[in-house]
Amino acid sequence: MPTAQKHPESEFLQRFEAGSTGILYWEQLDELWQRLRERADAGWFVYAVGDAVPEDPAPQETFLRFVDEVDALLRRDHDEDYCGIVYVDDREHPEFVKIFDPNNLGSSCGSSGLRVLPGWVVSRVPPVDLEVAVPPTGSRRRWWQRLLGNAQ
């Protein structure tokens, strides 16, 4: 019996929704970047949430430049003693990384009831448009309706 193939869209969303391990310390982030650099030729998609969804993996040089630039941005803009805004599926063998924008954090853990999408996703599977696939929560819609005076 042939094995059913996973649809790329559903695989990306499954990985996105799956549990992730937080990168709490800057030293752990250094280790993650090193693992990604070691596998820079592995076909990584670099998706800036809100921009066009990439159809192809980033060229190795672009991927390495992204890792360097996003690391510098996080360290500059997230002025804390800890990292805490990067999540990975597997620290030892990463294949899916969510990076939250330090200038748009809200409550990335979801404790406020409002879901904040990451700023970037680095993935071995093709991404989908998260702004379409993961609509705002009902509480966010109600807040928006109240703000505009459209509450029912």
C-alpha cells in the first residue's frame, strides 16, 4: 500500500502549531545559529511573515547572511539579559525555527489571549501565508469591532 504524501501546506502548519522549545539564553541562540550554519546547504526557506511567501529555499549565501543579520537585530533590539524570543522544534537537529520580532512581541506565549505571529520563520518545508492561515483570535476581532463601533 503506498504511503500517503503530506501536503506541504498542512506540514508547514502542523510544524508551526507543534510544540517548540524556547531559546532562553543568548548562548543557546549561538548554538542554534551554529547548527543552522553547519546545515546552510540543506534547503532552508526564510519567510518574513507579512511579506511574500517564498516559493524556493534561500540560496546558501542569502541564508547565512540572514542568520547573521537577524542575530544582530535580536541582540540590538531585544535589550535583555536573556533571549526568549526564538523557538525551535529540536535544538540538536533544527528544522523549524520561529523568530519573534523584538519590536512586535505582544505576548508571544499567548497568555494574553491574543496571538502574535513571529516576525520570521526558518523552515525546511515550504511556508504558507500565516496571516491568512492563522486568522486573529475572536477576542482580537471583538476588540477591533468595539474600536470601530461595530460591536453587535
